[in-house]
Amino acid sequence: QLQLQESGPGLVKPSETLSLSCTVSGGSISTPKKYWGWIRQPPGKGLEWIGTIHYTGDTYYNPSLKSRITISIDMSQNQFSLKMTSLTAADTAVYYCAKDEGTSWYHDWGQGTLVTVSS
Amino acid sequence: QSALTQPASVSGSPGQSITISCTGGSSDIGAYNNVAWYQQHPGKAPRVVIHDVSLRPSGVSDRFSGSKSGNTASLTISGLQAEDEADYYCSSFTRSTTHVFGSGTKVTVL
């Protein structure tokens, strides 16, 4: 049974950088036809796709966030990460990591981690 | 990129069928058969109920069905049950090799 677990700070100050990791267990992150993604959901609002990475290092980003985000992968740790710079209150959200089955649908999700941007 | 358009809310009585629409454009839904639907209960992570327009993952009730016509995808829930009350989101692959979600629909079982 594949499991994904997000980890990172729950509180970040405005203008600072957010770093989140997603640890994958029960399966390999280097599965050829699968991708690994980040999705967020502001409190009371809808889902927003952040970006996706393949184990080869290919990345795909939401154009509206592209200038502020970097997604990377660490196969030795079986985890992938999200870095987001210049945070504002608008970045307050539950951040989910998930596995893309290869045709743009996410079957396995982490439980989500709430990140609050506040001084 | 703009979110796909969904109705804010849809309701139905137990046993009835409801349909949720998801409207995009020629660069997403209209161009690809990579439409998925997610169910999300309060405080929980989303769960996929339909992928690739009309395919159901293992373990998902056959009361959920999906379809697509032009730039609009649809999710139908038949035999509505109390447990179906949740938020539903569509999603699609896009021509710019990105991914976009719908605005979300709250389903209420009367």
C-alpha cells in the first residue's frame, strides 16, 4: 500500500521561503511511468495544482507560480520536495503531495499539511 | 491559468441521479481525454472517483460515471446516498503540459 507523508513547518513568515518534503513509502519513487505532484488548497477554497516532477528530473509548473517554485526529487530518500519563495498570506493553504498515475490523475494522496503565512 | 468552471452547488434526494458539469476550453478538456473527478469530504484529502474521462478506479462504486462532450465534462452520481455529500472537483491536462482543477461543486443530499 503506497503512502505519502508531507513534512515541513506549519508557520512561515511573510517574504520567507517554504520548504516541504513528501516521503513515499510502500513503493519506489523511480517508477518510470508515474509522476509526483504538489497540490494546495487555501482554507475554504478549491484545489490548485502547483507542479509535478518525474524521477528523471523533468518538472512541470503552474505558470502562475513558476517564478517562485522549485520541485526536486531525492531518490536515495524516496522523497520529493517543494520550495516556494516570497511567501504572502495568499499562500496559506493545506499542501498535499500526490502520485500522478501518468495520465494526469492523482490516485494516492498524502494527508495534507497546513501552512500558515503570518508574522 | 483559469480554473475549469463548475456549478457551485448541486443537490438531490436519496436515490436520485445528479450531474455535475465541468467546462473548460479547446486547450484542456476539448483537447485531451485526461479528465478526472475527485470527491473530498471535509478535512480529508481528495479521492479520485473517475479518471481518463470515464474510467473508475478499483473500489469506486459504479454509481459514479463520467463523460465528455466538446469542452465540457460531466460526472453523474446515480442512486444518490448520504455518503455522497461532499465537494467534487474536476481536473484536466492542458496543452501547456500543466494541470488545472475545476472550481468545485458542493453536493448536498436532501
